Amino acid sequence: MVMFVHMDSHSPARRIAADLRTDIGTGHLPPGAKLPSVRDLAERYNVSRTTASKVLVQLKTEGLVTTRHGSGAYVRESHPIRRLGPDRYARHRWQQTTVQAFSSEISEGEATEQQGHQTQDVSLVPADEAVATALGVEVESLVYERARVMTREGTPTHTMTSYYRPSDVEGTPLLDPSPGIAGPSGGFQVLSDRGLSPQEITEDLYARMPTAEETLLLDLPPGEPVVELRRTTRTADGQVVEYARGVHAASRFVWSYTFAVPD
């Protein structure tokens, strides 16, 4: 649960917070820079240390700063932003392990090529209602769960957990718990080799606050939301071959779609 610090619109704390936000936004306090201590802020603005402390708590809650025990508060480090759209599922990308990310939300920003990696945890689990409905099986029937944590240059960015009918994936590299993509060309190629080639994908996105476990897993600062992605993958004849849930650190992704306006 995120705790917000209430500050009166005319309070000294609000003015101090505004000044620090400006310094962060203009780069006067760049990512990684140490903020003035509680004592320094109190002396500079002639306020109590309690008031100065509230300012740092508020900025931490907003996700602008992080704190290090015994060291102080620091401007939060920025992360390259990856743009996500339908093109990431293109067949020629199935075996790629690198992605392009940008220094800002606009794709015209400075680009960097990042090496991707993922863990794998595969197990048979009872299907919950959403999984059962998507895969067309009974609730509580056993399905394969393939849980991954995705990293870019060693930094966790999102999780992805896929579910499959056992008959579709038994004996395939999708059940190999070794880190990295499944087989030499990824999970979608494995399905294609089984005659279950993905042809249509539905994605639903939900913004929410992370759980405590997700905060630790994705190394999220206080106050940062996540975007939960729910993906249903179908063959050309409409058969669902995968249902997946992903949890993405909101500050590290932009979803981008270009499409014709329907009649």
C-alpha cells in the first residue's frame, strides 16, 4: 500500500518539493545525484526537520527519488524506454534476443540496443477461471505454466507467465526450464513446429499498483505503477494455443499502435 503525504497548497513543504522537482526536471539534479539532507533543507528553507523530512518522503512516494539507508536520498536513475507494438510479434523477430530502447518516450530520442535475457520456471498447475476459459478446459484441470522474468542488460523489466494445454506442448522445448528463449527460435516457433502457428493475438492492458512481490522482483521504486498485459494467442482457425499474463514496469515501456480508423 502506497502512503501519500498530505501537504497544504500554501505550506513550506509544498514549495520545497516544487523547487526540488524543478531541479530534477531541468537536470540541475541529474539521475543519481544526491539530494540535500534533511538538515540542509531545514536550514536552507528555515523549516523544521520534520517538514523537510516530509518533502523527501513525498518525492520518494512520487517515484522521483530513492533512499539509501544511512546515506540519504538520490534522484532516481532513469531507464531506457522500449516501445511495444504489434511489430514485436513479427515472425522474423521470434529468435531475436536484443531489443531497441530509447532515452525518452519519443522514438526520435537517443536509441540503444539492449541484450535481453529471461529465466524459466515450468510446472503443471491447476487452471484458474481465466486460464480455463481462454484455453477451453475445465477449471482446476492441469495446464502447463511457464513463468519468466525478463531482464535487459541485467535490469528486470517485466514478467511473462504463459499457460498451455498439456497436449499442445508436451515433449517440446517450451517445457525446458533452461534460461533463455525456448529452443533456437522462441516459443512461437515451437508452437508452429507443432502445427499450431500463431496467427492472431489479443492483448488487454490494465494499469495498477504492484504487489509487494512484484515490487521486489522488478526492483520498482515506491509509487511506480505497473501495466498488466493479458495475451491470448490463436491459430488461423481460431484455436487458442497460449494464454499469458505479463507485468511491466510502467516507466520502462510505451505501448504504440498504428491502425486504420474502422468504418
